[in-house]
Amino acid sequence: MEELIEKVNWEKNGGIVPVVVQDTGGEVLTLAYMDREALRRTLQTGYAHYYSRSQGRVRMKGEVSGNVQRVREIKVDCDDDALLLIVEQKGPACHTGNYSCFYRKLGEPERVLPMDYSLTILRELEELIRKRKGKPVEGSYTSRLFQEGRERIYKKFGEEAVEVLVAETRERLIYETADMLYHLLVLLAYNDVSLGEVMAELRRRRG
């Protein structure tokens, strides 16, 4: 695996490379970035992991939303400084709810599709987190949090809560709140507290 990773020219762009992501039908889904660790986790798990330049860390695509990308093939360009991923896409690849991030022509307005704001996604995410706790998966960020233990989990939740407080734009507030909710679910799962118990408490207070 390490030999494959070192086939990529990481030095040209300061340790990261652009990644074009395409579904098995040939549609381009998004443009992302990888560092060595992101490629390593992708190869280990079979699911796309990318390097977030805004957060400075590696994230599995869809770990929060559930819209994961199962990697079928990885190609490298002629200069070894860009990658092409062929993936099986689950759900939309774009945060706007559109299947592809390239859903509009240059100059056309952004189109945000109606999203499911029910608790379904939280329950699905809670189930995924509990699975990662019970059966760790190598390369999974969630599994690694549980392995690192209470201090790391509580610290990450605190950091994400602060990110919500300092978010300067509407879009950033939405993004950071999603991160905070994910880390809250990890914290609850660590303590064997279910989302249902929290909802029951809210219902009790409403009454």
C-alpha cells in the first residue's frame, strides 16, 4: 500500500493533490483533495476519504450525511499529481442536495433542493456510530475516536461547539452545526446514551 501511495507526486502541490470524482456511469460528481493519509484510508477501507483544506484534517466522504462513496477504481494522471476516483455514489454528492456538484452552467443560479429535515438521518448516523464503536473499521474516523477514548471525544465535541459559536456566515454555521451534531452523537454513544432517551427528555419538558 505504501508503495502505491508514494507513486503520487505529493511535493508538487505542497503535500496534497486534486481528485476528480466520477460515478460508475461516467458523471463527474465533484472535485476534492487528498493528502497521503486520505489516500491511505481510502485504500484501507474502500470508501473515499478526502483532505479538508478548511479544517486541516481528513474526513470520510458521507460519514455525517450517509452519502458515502464506495471506490471502485483509482487512476492517476500522466504527471502523477492528480487522481481520478470511480465510485458508487450513495445519495447526492453535493451539499446542496444535487446529485453532482456540477449541476449548473457558468452564470446560472445555485439550486438548493428540498432536504429531509426529519430525525431519520440522525437515527441512521447514530446506528453507524454504534456499529463503528462495536466493530471498529480500520481507517474510520469514528472508530479512531472511540479508540482514543473519552478525553479525545470530549475535546472534539468542545472544539466543534466553539466552531459553531464563531461561524461568520450562514453556510459556515450550517456546516459547523452538522459537525457538532455528529460529535455529540459520538459522545452520547461513548456513554451508552441513545438519541431516543434525549428525545424522551425533550418530550417530558414540553409536557
